Amino acid sequence: MLDGLAFLPICDLTAGLQHLCEITLLAADYFDATYINGMCRPAPANSTSAEAQQRILPRFSSETWNVHQLTLDNKNRMNNFADAWNRRFQCMLEHSHLSIRTIIEMLRADDAEAVTTLAKLKNTAICLTSVVGEVLKSLR
């Protein structure tokens, strides 16, 4: 249920977490401290602040992991491209505990695929640029 918080508007995260705590027996302190509100700790003894507690920001800001607006805009909700690559690479491997040689071969194959894709994109961009140039010349 905690993963559903990623789809709430950022302004509703605290209320959403409170609602989850009310309807479940989950210990959401870790999630709250790490992803939403951060932690409170005693202020240092030499602090000039009148407050007895000092708030520490969450380890991961809501803007980093929240996908509410991306979902509304129908955009890619994967906000960690390294994770996306890792998942794709795991599918390529198909097995666990492969030899280092096999893994290196797979990395080389993935690299070759990426180089080919980039070359195709570059050629497409060059072709489009020349076509647009020709169209602009004919319009003058």
C-alpha cells in the first residue's frame, strides 16, 4: 500500500500516510522518515535555536520519487533510468549466477545495440535536417 503514495499529489502525502497508518498496522515510521517528512532529533547543545528538536530532511525528496504529475501527463513514470536498464539487462541474462565471461559478452552486446541505436538516431536527425533545409530553400 505504501507504493500507492507515489501516485498522490505531493501536498497530500502526509495525509495519505496518516490514512494508511489508521487503516493498517504497518510501521510506517521508516517510510515517513526516509521519503516524506524526515526525522526529528534533539538540537545540539550549543545550538542558538530555541527549538529543542531539529528537523532532518528526508533522504529522498518527494519530487524525486513521486509520479503523480507524470501519471496525469501520461508520461514515463520510470524516474530511475539506471533501474530501467538493470531490469532490461536482467531479462537479457535469463539466468542467475552466470560466469563473468558471459556477463561481459552480454554487456558488449548491450553496448553494440546502444551504439547502433544512437547511430540510427544521428542519421535520422541528419536526414531530417537536410530535408528541412531543402524545404526551406524551396520556400524562399
